[in-house]
Amino acid sequence: MIALRLPHEIEDRLAALARRTGRSTDDYARDAILDHLKDIEQDIEDVELAESRLEAIQRGEAGTIPLSEAMARYGLAD
């Protein structure tokens, strides 16, 4: 269980939303926390992947291509 103090403005908005939708404030708080955790976990995975790729490049096990070539390959060139 987590006890959390929120500014009155946020509590009021959350309570109003809960009243309008018939869901509990706990439901919305739980959903918000889970969404945020998912975003953070994805960010961490992205950083780990980038670090792994950089290490492979530094070891000479992977290469790079110019940005213009990557953009052209994926149809992003002007």
C-alpha cells in the first residue's frame, strides 16, 4: 500500500474525473502509475540497446552509415 499526498488541485481534478466516469480515484492513480512505469521501462531498454550498439561499434563488430543514407533507405529524404 502506498500513501501519497497530492496537491489539492490534482486531488480535485482526479475526484471530478472519477465522479464523471464512475471509476474510482484509485483506478486512475493505478493506471497513471502503470503507464508511467511502462514508459520508464521502455526508456531504460532503449538506453541499454543504444549502449550495447555503441560498444559493438567501438569493438569493430558493427558499423555505421551516414544519416543521409539512413533517411533515404526509410523514405525520409527530402
